[in-house]
Amino acid sequence: AQSVTQLGSHVSVSEGALVLLRCNYSSSVPPYLFWYVQYPNQGLQLLLKYTTGATLVKGINGFEAEFKKSETSFHLTKPSAHMSDAAEYFCAVSDDPGTASKLTFGTGTRLQVTL
Amino acid sequence: NAGVTQTPKFQVLKTGQSMTLQCAQDMNHEYMSWYRQDPGMGLRLIHYSVGAGITDQGEVPNGYNVSRSTTEDFPLRLLSAAPSQTSVYFCASSYAARGGFYGYTFGSGTRLTVV
């Protein structure tokens, strides 16, 4: 069975600092991996995804993530944090060989950005 | 605007009552899912559908029913509400293209309280 672990339920960074949100997964087959962002009282928005091909994936709002099979990781990074990045971030995995439509989500990491 | 529409946005039920959470998408997506979000637990899959007439159970299906008679609609029925079903419910839809599964578009959620 697939599972996702997000290390750190809360992360605080200064504006302009590097953002690093950690995600490790377990899967018996090559996975599909996703990062979503949720702003207060809103639904989830897709930031980026990895399905096949290039292991460094670029997403919206300057975020990127690197799929590392040997480490079973898919950490999310952004070189310089902005106040508008404050939100909750969810990593998700699917190893459904047919459709990848059954996603398993991590418990989320709340990002705080301070001045 | 195209997207996933959930109604109602807020609902209070008494224990034992039944109700239907509505979900509609106008993007002709084949895949639809229902998730519930609880603090500290991320999102958990309730039911999902890979096309009209096809549904299956997710991680936490007990107490919920779904049907998918059309591509556009995927209602979630609570049969006999219990306080444990107090949660925020998200509906999501997606499609698969040549590059694989695209990733879900989420609705804005229904906040349900069972007293």
C-alpha cells in the first residue's frame, strides 16, 4: 500500500529565505507524485506533479520538486519565500497503474512566512 | 467559470439525518473523487469514480454512498449522519491525457457539522 510522510507539520521561514518542505513516500511501483497548496477556507490547488521523465519538476509560483527514487523523496523547494506563500501544503502519491486517480495525501505542512 | 462546484458550502445536521452533498463539474472530466479533510489527518478518500456508471470505495467509505449517472455529477449521500462525520468535504475531478493523469481540480468544499 502506498503512503506519504510529510516531515514537520509547521515550517516557518523569513521572507526571502529558502523554502524546503519534505515529503517521503512508499510505493511498490513507480509512483505519480503531486504537491498541492491550500489557502485558508479554499480548496486545494495543484502546484506541480511528477509522472514520468525529468525528475526535476517545475510548478507554479516559483516552486519546484525533485523526484529521488533512491531516497523515496519528493521535496518541495522555492529559492525565495514570499508572504503570499503562507498556506498549507500537501504531498500526494498514487501508484494506481491504470489511472493514478486514487491519491493518498500526507497530513500537510503549514508554511508560515515572517518579515 | 469552468470548474468543480460544490453545494452547499455549509451544513449543520442532527445525528441520524440524511443528506446529499452535491458536486458538479463542467470540464468533461472522467475521474471524480470525494475526500474528507480533518485536522492533522490530511485528506482521506471516501469514494471515487473513473467514469459514468463506475464507482468504487476509497479509504473511508462507511456511512457514505455515491452514484455517477452522468459525467458531470457525483453526489455524496450521508445515510444516517453521525458526529464522526463532522468534517470538510472536497469533491475533485480530473482526466488522463497522453502525458498521464493530469491531477485533480478541487471544489471549494462543504463544511459539515453533525450535532
